Amino acid sequence: MSTDITLDDLDGRHHQVLAALRARSPVAWVDAIGGWVVTGRDTAVAVMRDAATFTVDDPRFSTAQVVGPSMLSLDGAEHQRHREPFAAAYRPSEVMRRHADDVPEVARRLVAELAPRGEAELRRDLAGPLAVAVVARSLGLERLDPLQLLGWYDRIVAAVADVSFGRPVDPDAWRAFGLLGTALDRASRRADSVLHGAADVLTRDEVVSNAAVFLFGGIETSEGMTANVLRHLLVHPAAMDVVRADRSLVDAAVEESLRLEPAAARVDRYATTDVELDGARIAAGDLVVVSLAAANRDPAVYERPDEFLIDRANARTHVAFAQGPHACLGAQLARMETRAALDAVLDQLHDLHLVVPSEVVGTIFRKPVTLRVRWSTAAG
């Protein structure tokens, strides 16, 4: 039992706390979370792949309470029924066909607009707007005002947080979800929208629920993924110079950043039966938190796990996009987005450096609080 860990500890000293927890036991009960925390990579993968024993389909799943059942909160045949209509659009070949031109174009445009300023906060001025633009295009919502879409998103995310903490949901959140649903209805009628095919096999509410899940992943985790790799390179200027000189290393930098600081730090499961896991006796109904952040720094798998090493040979074995039936559908699009942002920054912003120290926080989602930078605006 771990009774001495607080949520503040997990927020401010996330990786140190998880490492200490792993040293005690690979699967440990944490009072502050009200569940078991899995810190080893092999065990994490086993849990994520075993949906029959460790399920997402539980009434406590907060996102489902707000947006309704979706591929995120269902398992088995129902999960497959919700996921399959979207799967084809997010296969690597289809992502390349649909987005290989427009995602880099959006990234270049956003950075070009920043370039003359000489200073910016790259999470909110670049990573966030890029994430909104890409997910909007993917879902067929690009005709919406991005600020309006963000406003709906913020209210819905706040509702999920309210449910998680047992608070009543603000009526504005329900209104925002209704407006989002109307916009998604319109998008589903467009032949070029990924929602178009889904609308043929899912109900209207099911299309909206799954699209809302894509919205969460496409904005929250993609923003964090881009901000995190930029931060890793900014706090390691030598690595930034190496990648700037050899663009073939962009992918390696992205994958090592995903390993070191996954934007989604955990995934939650619920035990369907009494089970023993690495010596821990887990009861049916118990919450089992798979720490992706801890799995990605498992010293049994990764040498010097707390260091950012671009030449790490096994970086791509990270579990930042989860594994098993709930592995992230949008992984390839997210990678494309982050690569495009990094390329645009390296192309257009020179002598780039942090203005103030940048720290990553969060217990569920991990990203810098701020990423304020300056660069040279001199010609050449």
C-alpha cells in the first residue's frame, strides 16, 4: 500500500514518484488515486492487451458519462463496431494520401506568421493552433471558427473533469456538446469527411460520441506531443543543433520525446475478475492505472531511461500510443503533425532559445506549462 503519495506529488514530481513506486513494487495500490498503478513496461503491455480481464467498459469511466459510449469506453464486439468505421481513414497510407500536403502547409504557415515577432509561447501559439487545425480538417470541421471549436472543447473537457471529481456538470457544457453535435452532423454529410462512412453504420449519437473522442485526442495529446518534443530540444541545445544539421533525425527526436514524456501519461482499466498481477491481489472492480509514463522509463527495458538520447536504438518500442485493442487510431496523423511542426521551426526560426525555464506538469496529460522562446529575426 502507498498512503504517502499525493496528487500534488504526482503532478510536480511525476517521474520521481513513479520510479520510487516501481522500486517498492511493480504493481502498487495508491490511495490518492484509489487504485492500482502499473509501472513496468511488460506488465503494462499485458494489461492493455487483455481487455477481457482489464476493461474500459465501466460506469465510472468519466468521458462516457459526458459524451456517451464510444470506442474509448467499450470493449469486445461493441468496441469493434464503433472503431471499425473510422479505422480505414487513419491507416498510414490513407493518412499520407489525405494529409501529407496540408499538415506541413498549416505548420509552415503558423510558424511564418510567428517568425517576424522574434518571440512566442510555442505551446499556445503553435502546438495548440496546429492541433486544432489538423483535427478540424480530419473531421471535416475546418469551416468552423477555430476559437468556437476550442470553446466547445474546453467546456466538454471541463465537464469530464467535473464528473471525475463528483461535481455537477455546468449546463454550458451540455449546450456546447449539442452545438458540436450539430456541426458534426453537417460534416458527416460531406463525402470527404471521415465521418461520412461512419454515419452509414453508426447512429447519429454514436458518430458524435466517437468524433468527440477524436477531438479530445487530436487537441489535448497532439498539442502536448508537439510541445514536448520542442521543449526537449530547447533544453538540450546540442541535440537541437544535431537535428537541425541532419533532418533525417527528426523522426528519432519525435520518438525519443514520446518515450521520455508521453502526452497521455496513463490509461485506466477496471478489473473484471479477481486476479493476481505481479504479486498484487487485485479484486474485481478495482481501478488499474497503466502508467505509460512509467512504462516508457522502465530501466529493465531502457538504458539511462531518464535521459533524452536521440540515438536510442529502441526508442520506438515506447507505449505512448497505448497497445492492444485501444491503441491510438490517430498515431500516424499525430506523428505527421509533430514532425511538420518541428521541421517548420527548424526551417524558419534561427538561434532559438528558451526565455524562461520550462517545466512539464500533469498527472493524466503531460506538457509544458509554458514554452516561451526567442529567436533571431536578422535576415539570412
